[in-house]
Amino acid sequence: MKKGMIITVTSVVLLTGIVLVLAKIDFNRMGKDNAYYQVPAPESIEETKLDSGEIMITYWYTGSAYKENGEEINVEFFASKELRHGAYLKLYLKKGAVVTSYEEVKLPDIPDKVKF
């Protein structure tokens, strides 16, 4: 009885820990290359009406981004909200220039080789 209770409690604690860790990990950022991008005005804005009647707005951005070694690449990505004009983004890339995620960073956080 006591042994079964210990196994049950241990299993619950381990499963809870695993669920919490998986909830915090952003798999779109793991093992990805990085590039830096200064946000201009959106290239285009798309409005999509959902079946529920709600309108979903997508903001598309295109332009030059710079890898950590200073190499310039062209990127295209979208956001579900309008990004702050002039903000600096750290882009997470796969397969060259496919943006999987992004986060806003401060200018001092950008490598010296990156020039806007």
C-alpha cells in the first residue's frame, strides 16, 4: 500500500514537471539561426473573416535582415498585431530565411557586425 502510494505520487510529480517544462519551451526557437530586423511599416495588411464572424488581421513584413555575422538576407513574415515601427527584432530562422518566431530586442543586444 505504502509502496503504491509512493509510486503514484512520484508519477504525478514527474508528469506535472514534464507538462510544465513542455509548456515553457518554444520549439519554434530551439536550434534556429538568428537574424536582426528593424521594423518598417507593414508591407500589407490582410483581413480575414472567420466563420464565427470575427475579423482576423494579419500584418505582413518584408525586407532586409542581418545575420549575426553581418550577412544580409531577405525575409518575409507576418504578425497578428502591428509591430512597433522602428523596433529591433531578433528573428529565429530555419532553412535560410524562413522566420519561425521573433522577439523585440534593444539596440545594445544586437551584435556589432549587424549594421542597419
